[in-house]
Amino acid sequence: MADFAVWAPQRQTVTLYTEDGRHPMRRTEGGWWRASLPEAGHGTAYGFGLDGEPPLPDPRSRWQPDGVHGLSRVYDHGRFDWRTEGWTGRPLPGGVVYELHIGTFTSAGTFDAAVERLDHLVELGVDFVEVLPVNSFDGPAGWGYDGVAWSAVQEGYGGPDGFKRFVDACHGRGLAVLLDVVYNHLGPSGAYLDRFGPYFAGSTVWGPSVNLDGTDSDEVRRLIVDNALGWLRDFRVDGLRLDAVHALRDQRAVPLLEELSVAVDGLAAHLGRPLTLIAESDLNDPRLVTPREAGGYGLHAQWDDDLHHCLHAALTGERQGYYADFGSLRALADTLRGVFFHADTRSSFRGRDHGRAVDVHRVPGHRFLIYLQNHDQIGNRAAGDRISESLSRGLLACGAALMLCAPYTPMLFMGEEWGASTPWQFFASFPDPVLADAVRTGRRAEFGAHGWDEADVPDPLDPATVTRSTLDWSEPTRSGHRELLDVYRRLIALRRTHPELTDPRLDRLGVDVDEERRWIVLRRGGLRLVCNLSDSAQAVPTGGTVGDVLFAVPGLEPRPKAGAELDLGPESFALVRVGGHSG
């Protein structure tokens, strides 16, 4: 027995199509159409015909083995045999996040192949695996942000059972799983939602936007909330990363983000394990992570692009585009202490004031993710180049230390930990040649308008672009890569053994810089992270008498000097304990 239901409030008739033929559906309250078939069950192919039109896939489909244009299949969550029934989850505070893309994490590009590399993440010491979107999109390859079937797992990755095996394997190794979900738009191919009802309301730069506050928007919001709860409940993921929430067009008195927060907290209470909501936002608005009791939305964390921009610009020297306001060590120091660089201050890139200040005496740092690299900040460069292509190993190590010793939640992008030489470029594989050509020419024109040479922009539809973007797992054992990997492992291990490094209290953080001499010191209780970003050796003041050297870049031996100074080699760092410290 299988029950079928679809919301199509503006249709006169809806017909259920299965292998056995056509079955009329009855209209019920609220514009829903329903039918029950005793002979249908797991694996039954079906679709919905609207007013006599050919069948379309289910907007709430759980399984699309024949692609986003094919019929849906009935999927029974109860058939999967979970092996980690005792998993109790992980709280985000104190954790380290690792972002990966299933299609390029391994050469096979599947969940099962990714499982074979999970021990590397355990040895690295991370706590959360954040997976880029896995819901169905058109074609065999893509970033995942062109998805159209929100509840169905991309078949080429391994489908719904494959994703469950991946989550189960992560939990078996003590790794929590975060899933990237996209509710602000749908992809350009296979988005049939608007054929069923008023799901769309305008568009974004990426595709049609979703009707969150117009007529009949209650059911649209219900679809999103149900989808979010489904990933957390049925696939047992531990949290969701909400893509570009600033693009959610929502004027309701209770915003969708708050509605999601309430629903997820309720599910967490029922399941007895922590569930995490992390927003990607361009708003620099601390209300996203302010508890609902204090008038906020109640999300658990948000990405902090200002911290990334400060680190990137300070290490690389880049100042183009949105990096124009960043780059000085003073900007980095201010942002490390205050979370946002733009906090009701002028943004030259936007041509206006931007952001709101964070109350660092009340808001903990673990609610903000800090990162040196992520899929956007690499993939949205013309050539998809990583900072490891242009920075020395010493500066890469300094960047890692600043990220992992700050009072925020650190996030790594796959391969960063060994300075991967593989780029991560934008790619897609739309079968429609007209759409494919539009994506290809549009991508090149976009970068050309920003001063890049269009000839340097790789063809996103060329399969070689995917191949170039796939991690090379022979690199971690090679000279140069191996040493950087050890830096990451040891820094993450130090977070486990020294509570000063995971202390999220922002008002306890001290930062000292010298712009001209290019050094920066983080003060974490009795610990000092001392970074020399210059290309010359120098003595750096530590604010206290240097005691134990907990860790320094391999091959360098920092020497304490008389008083409170430390001799450091060029482009190097040391984590030390000090006595008689101040501040």
C-alpha cells in the first residue's frame, strides 16, 4: 500500500500515473490531491498529470533514479538498516568543520568512495563533515546549487541509500554530518514546481526564487520546513547549512528562518540529539544567531565572510573587488576581535554602509565560522585557484594557525590541509545544448566584466574541468604537502588539549599587530600565537615571558629572548605559553 499526495491548488484534475496505468486523484482540503494504491510500494514509478498533461515528477519526490525529468519512485525510509543506533550527535561549540563535495572528493565521485577516505578525516581531527548539496540536479556533474528535487538524492552519487551509508559510516567514526541545502532558488533545468502551484515569486541571479510571503505561501514554506526536517530525521544528518539566506525574499512577521529554527529545535528535543542550523549570509546581521528569547532568529551559527576576506587579503595581498576594504593587519585584528569588519560602516564594494556590530560580551565566537578557503571563495575565482597556488608553505601554515587558534568555529575546505595543487573550478553538465552554451558564455562574460581574461575561464561544461577539480589523494604523502598536513593535525590536536584555544569568549581575545613589520599576535589566556608574516626573521613581542613552546612550524626553532620577545624566522609562527602575561 502506498499513499500519494500532491499540492496543486489551481488545477482542475490531477491524475496519478504508475506502471499499472492512470489513476484519478480526489481533491481534498487546501488544494491537495490524494490517492491510495494497494499494489504500490517501494520502487514503484509514478508521476502526476495535471489537467490532462503528460506526467511530471513529484515535487516532494524522495527518489529520482532516472534523473530530474523522469518519473519519481516510491522510497521507503524504513527499509534501511542503520548500524549506528546509539549515535547521540555532536554540539557545534569547540568543533572543527570539514567541507567537501562528493563528486570531486574522490575520483569515483560517490558516497561509497568518500567513505573510504573518512579515516583521513578522523586522523586529521575534524568533528563535522559538511557536504555540499546532494539533492538531484540535471546532468551527471555539478556543484549541487542547481538542484531542483529538494528531497531526492542525486542518483550518480549513490542515491538515498548511498547517502545513508555515508552518514552511517561518519557516525560510526564519531563524525557528525552537516548538509548544505538551497532554499533561496531552484536550478534552471527540471524545476517543475511552478506547474503545480504558486511556488515561485520572482528570480535571483541564480534562478527562480521561492514564494515565501505571497498568496498560498503557507504550503510553500511547509514544503521547505518538511524538507529540512526530513534530512535531519530520515537521513539522520546532524545539521544543515542554509545557502545564501540573504536571498530569501520574506516579509512575513515570522520569517522562514525563525520558523525553521523552532521546528528543528522541536525535532532535536524529540530525537534527543543536538541539531544545528548554520546560515550563509551576506548581511552581517547578528540577529541570525541571536536566541529567539532575545528577539533573534535562533540559528546556531553563520558563515563569516569578513574574517575570510581579512585573512585572504592579508596573506595574499589581493585588493580587487570586495577585497578592497580588507588587507591591513589592523583590519584583521579588528575583525578577529569584533566578528564583522563591516558593522554599520562604509563598504566601498557595495557603495553604502553595511552590517551591524556584534556584542562581543554576550555573543560567543563559536556562532561564527572562520575559514581560509571554501567552495565559493575558490570556485568563484576565474581559474578556481586555491591560495596554495600562490602562497608559501610558511604563510599557509600561518593562515591555518590564525584560523585554528581564534575563538571561532574553524572550517576547512577539502584538500586545504595538505595544500592541494588541484583547483576547484565551476562545472556543470546540463544535457540541453542551448542551456549549456548559455552557462558557458555567461560565465566567461561575468568574469570578463570584472577584468579577468575570458580565455583564462575554464569551460564549465568540459568534463576535464571536473577532472582537474578532483582531489589527488597521492599528494598527502608527498614532500611539502605532508609537512603542511602535519601542521593542521597538530594544531587541531592542540585545540583538544588546551581549553584556551576553544574558549569562545570574544571579549577575552587580545590581538596585537605591527603593520610595518608584518607580525600579529593572538592572546588566548596564557597562550600566545605569534605569527611573523614578513619575509625576514625578526623578534616579536609576546606580552609575557616565554615559557614552553607548544608548537612551531616544523624546521624552525623560535628562540625566546630576554624580556617578552620571541625570535621567529620568516613566514613562520609559534604557539607558546607565557608567564607574567598582561591582557
